[in-house]
Amino acid sequence: MLSAEDSKQANLLANLKMAEAISHSLRRVSDNPEWERLRESVLEFLHLQDSEFEELKEDMTDKMSNAA
């Protein structure tokens, strides 16, 4: 899915997909099958561990809760 050949576009796409997954989670919508399918390749491309993604998601949840 993500290729280093066009790293600028791949980076934007990876970040978009990660942001969508976090947004999906914040809205407490049902499972996001697209994210589950892409998760591993996106995190690998961004050099993130699963635990780092979960921490980022928690941070965003906290910030959104405090903003409300």
C-alpha cells in the first residue's frame, strides 16, 4: 500500500489514515475495518509501534475531552 518511492504522498496518506482511525475512535463509532486492514503497514511506514499509536490516540482523546 505505502511505498517510499513517493514518500511525500505516502506520508500524507499514512497520516490521514491514522487521523481517521483516531477520529473514528473519538466518535466511538463501531469498528473501522479499513484501519484494521491498513494499520500494520501505516504504523510500519511511520516507524511507530502499536503502543506509540495507542498513546497518541489516548493523548488526543484527553485533549478533545478537555476542549469540550
